[in-house]
Amino acid sequence: MELNEMYYMYLMANAHRTVIYTGKTTDLQRRVLEHKLKLSPKSFTARYNVNQLVHFEAFETNEEASQREHQIKAGSRKKKIDLIERNNPDWKDFSDGWGSFG
């Protein structure tokens, strides 16, 4: 493990905000790019055009990120929306400006 390796729990949404996806990764920028480019065409995020990073949290350990991911997944849609809107009321795509996504 690299000294400064971080673990991320993230939420992505589609443009209409009708679908929210919860995930976990060690490379947030790479993972978001994979979702945006639909590298797995049959995946949930590709099928529902989930391509906007609307929330993320960083953790020092995989265990913390996993626990948070499970906590979020177990919660209601309303709780996910409340979490997003608390820190991102306009549902801005935090990955805007990260480069060309095709």
C-alpha cells in the first residue's frame, strides 16, 4: 500500500436525478471516468446513464470506506438525497473539469 493511498466512497447520479449509485474505490478519478465512458456497457451505471459525481468522502482505510458504503447502501433514497443536498445543493458534477470524458 502506498503511504498516502486513500479510499473513497462516492455517489453518482444520472442527469434527471432519478438514479443514485453508491460505490467505493481507491482511484476516484479513474473510476468516475470508467462510469462516464461506460466501459462496462451492461453495468448498472451504463444502463441508467449514471455519469455525474455528486458526493464523495475520503478515508484512510479500506475498512472505513467499506463500512460507510454499506451504511449508505442500507439507507433510504431520501437519506442519500439529504446527504447530497447538504454538501451539494445544486447537484454539481464534481468531476467537471477533470479532463475530457469523451
